[in-house]
Amino acid sequence: MKTNLLLIVLSILLVSSCKMANKKTDHGWLTNFEDGMAIAKKENKAVFVLFTGSDWCPPCKKLHHDVLESEEFMKFAKDNLVLVMMDFPRKSQNKLEPAQSKYNNELKRKFRVRGFPSVILFDKSGKELERWVGYRPTDLSKTLGNYSAALNKK
């Protein structure tokens, strides 16, 4: 009896931790805009929202590789940004949970996202500071400079 109870408790804890883990992607990216805004207000940061097609969009993959996965960007983000990713994968092995997919589509409509990748930078009150659609490879420092300049619009 005690063994069964222990297994049930451990199973519940495992399921709960998996659900909590789904709120963040690799490298600390959140998957919920409202959660990002709440953290931004608390930490006095901007919210960097990325709309991406991570498994099918060549410019999205290039942006990830050239910028978003760089040590320089991660340091900049740690100091200044709350990262939120709205992904739109197409491959079946990367399929999102239906609720997450629906949520991502709702935000895509709400913010009138027309192309991938799209980055929208919001201040902590939710005001849009800047928007970038597409990605053309450029110098990393120039891209970070653009992000930094947009933060100064706060």
C-alpha cells in the first residue's frame, strides 16, 4: 500500500514538473507573452517576442544561429530582456501541444505578424518599441546595436 501511494505521489510530481518545464524553452525562452510581461514589470526589463518557424524557415534558423544563440546576445538579454518565443513548427516531430499552437496563432493575429522571423520589442508596460520582420545576415554588433537603440525609446 505504501509503495503504491509513493508511486502515485512520484507520478504526480513528475507530471507537474513536466508541465512547468513546458513554460520555458531552451536558453530561458518563455512561451507565454503574459508571463513575460509580468516578469518584465517585476525586473524592469523589455520583452523581446520572437515569432519563428524554427524547423522550416531559413531566415529564422539563420537568426537563431547568428544572433540568438550567441554569447553576446544571451548576455545582452540577461541584462535587458525577457525572452518570449512563439514558434510555428511544421515537422510532425516538433509539433506543439494544441493549446500552445492555438495561443501562438492568437498572438500572431493580435500583433499582426505577417512574416517570419518577426521580432517585436515591448517596454515593460506593453508599448511596442520596435519591430523587425525578416532577417538579413549582418554584423552581430550591428544587430545588438539596433536592439539596444530600440530600448532607448522607452
